[in-house]
Amino acid sequence: MLRMVTAVGPAVLQHRLRQPSSVRVVGCGTFGAIRTYAAKATAASTETEPTLSYTASKIAAKERRRKLYEASQERMERIKTRREGRVRGKQRREFRKWFIRKKVDEEYMNRKARQAELGWKHQVAVILTRTEVVLPDMEPWEEEYENLSAHLAQFGKEYPPEFGGRIKTDDQPIAMTQEELLKLLPEGFTPAPRETVADETGDVRTTDRKLKTSIYLMVQQDQDQWQFPTVDLNEDETILEAAERTLKDIIGPEVEYWCITNAPCAVDMEALPAESRTDVYGTKTFFMKIYYDEGSVNTSSLKAKDFAWLDRDEATERVQKDQGDYVAKFYHYLL
């Protein structure tokens, strides 16, 4: 039996869609069901949510945004600290703050130098580094981890009895602590001290100090300021050649060293006072890292007022007293 379907014209359909939700919407097929469901949903939402005025809706939206902002700020405060209580990302933020300031200053100086049509005076500074001689002291948790690893290596893992219990072989090592290992040394043999006489007396003119960390050669050249050995770069030489000439001219040929690269590790820019900018705008100093091998500084051939082998904190402290916090930060991040 055939069903009669009445065709609905566009004008009639538009009229029916404009009817309020309380009026039943009549349609055929899938479109009719969709219109009926939409009408019921609109009527239900209208009954549950009262219609707000424009001002009240704006106030409500602002209150929702305020609550979302407070919730996000509370979450940021919760994740600021790590498990050990340290502020998360503090050192990274401090470095970025210093680095962005340095980058902006250098871009400003470069722009001013181009406007004045002045060049730069190039210098080379040598970071002569004596690396660590002995391993640093282990933290308490590191010692506990080493002892636990040795214990597991000797006794193995313990399984349930039905799986054989403890499994042990004859070739497993014996677990020993550091004190037990030292007792096995031959009679009369004494390990070298980790703290030297130079550490006890405070002698900074020898490389036989601070064996657990790296130390760097610093000199007093100009204006009694502590800095790395520095010379002017000639036009006919490379940065590495200038660095080698720096060590020979300032501390003498007795120190042997080696370098792993021809490229500098950093560059620093400093503008001259306005009255001194006749030929150049300022100085660009390229820092070349070279590693100490053996030898000592010959005081008779030294062309500096004083020298010292300092670690990172000591070098930063002396630079801070002479040149301020900004340059001290540069030395701190450089080393």
C-alpha cells in the first residue's frame, strides 16, 4: 500500500521553522525528526536556564574568566617546586634574563658603530684550563647506590621457593665498601691525599690545588684587574695563533698545553667612552679555551703583575670586585 507524502514548499517550511518551540513541528522523514528534536532541546534549555540581560551575562562571563585565571595561577604555584623543594627553572630564568640583556646591548652597540662608520678593535683572551685530577667526592646517596649494587651483584635476586629461591653462582664478585677496599691495600701503601698542602695553605700560584674541580689561569694585566691573559689580534694571524702567542708573551714558554679546536668559545663586546671613539667604536674579545698539560708559570718571564689558578667561584668573585656584577655573570656562565 502506498503512502501519500505531501510536498512542503519553501515558503511553508520557512514559516514553520519560525514558529515557537511550543508549537509542534511537523515534517517527514529524517529532517522532520531533526526539527522535532531541536525544538524539544530548545524548549528544555529555555525552561532550565533563565534568560539574562546583556549586563548580567557580561558580569557572569567576567566572573567565569576570573575563576579560570585564579585556577590556572594556583596550578602554576603548585608546580613551581620540585620534590626536593627547589624552585623549578630558577637558574634557566636567571640565565635568559642576563643573556637577553647582553644580546640587546650588543645589537645596540653594533648599530651605533655602523651609524658612526667605526670598526672594532679585536682581542684574544685565553682560558687556560687545568681539568679535574681526581673524581669528586660522592654524595651519600651515591655511596648507598654503589653498596646496594655490589650487594645485588654478589647475592643476586631472591625468588620464591617454588622457583628455586636464591640463585647464586661461584663467579659472582664480593660486595665491599670503600673502607673494606682500602684495608686490602698492601702494607705500607698510603693513597695520595685528596686535599693537598696548597689547599691547606691557600697557595693559588700552583696547579697542585683544587684537584676535584677545574681551575683556570688568571692574571692582573691592566688597571690591576683580574682577567684571562689577553692580547691584541694582529691582521696576519688566526685566533688560535694569537692565543698561543698570548701564553708565550705573558706567562712564558714553560707551560705546555693543547687545544682541541680553532674556534673561540665566546665573544664579548665593550664600547669605548664617547671621547675615545676616534678610530674604533670599542673592543671585541674572543675567548679561546686551551687545556693545560704540564709545566709551571715562570715568574721571571711573567709579563703580568700577578697570576693565580682559580676555580669558577674564585674567579667570579675576583672579577665581581673589579668589574661589577654584569661582567662577573659573563665569567660565571663562560666557565
